[in-house]
Amino acid sequence: MPGSNFWNSLQSLVRGDAQPPRRIGMGMMLHHLAASPGRWSGEIVFDPAVANNQGIVHGGALAAILDVAMGYASLTLLGAGDVQRTLEMKINFLRGVPPDRVLADGEVVREGGQTVYCEGSVRSSDGDLIARGSATFYVRREK
């Protein structure tokens, strides 16, 4: 935002002034709440540093949460030696949320031979929808 400390430091960098390092790590604590075949839900508590310069949780943190939620839903259907990787993911960010805590869930919509399609959501502690996502996971099954 123009006039903010972050904006001012970027403008200073454009002018060639050296800038001190800035922490961009995202501190989050995951609490598993429930799991059943094809479903997972949890609560994520944020470190205040997760907020961006607008005071809301950075979209990258929400993307990571959705990847975890949908990935865990997929993992509930895999065997002990099976391995999965995210092939693609799409996210709709619907509203901002301050760095407090959020609820996340993931659900397997379709399981194929080598792929699993999932959908997930992130909600505020009040139940407001923050972000919605979908992902396809590649699965290598143990033979």
C-alpha cells in the first residue's frame, strides 16, 4: 500500500538503497481434528508474522493449508507403501483473514488409478469461507 513501511522500503530499494532482510517464513501450527476415509479436517493456528503488509494471512499460507488439507484427505485412502505428489492445484481466495486461527477440510471427490481429485476449504473460526481449492494428486501405488 502506498505510504506503508513496506511500500517505502521497496521505493528505497528502487532508488538503489540497501535494505535489511525481511522475514517471510510462515509460522503455522497444525492440529488434526478428524479423519475418515476420503476426508480430513484440522485447525491451523498462526504466528502473527504470517500477516502480510495489509494485516491479513498471506495467500501462500492459505495455499499451503489447502494443499495439506486435500493431501491428507487423499492419504486416508492410500496404502502403507503408496506415495503421492500434488500435480496441480487451483485456489479461489474469497476474503482476507487476520492471523488468528482457521479451520480447514479436505475431501476426495474422485479416486482414479494413478490420480486422486480433491476439494478443500479454509474457514475462519466463525465459519466464514476464506478460500476454496481443488487439486489433483499423482499416486504411485506399492505393488
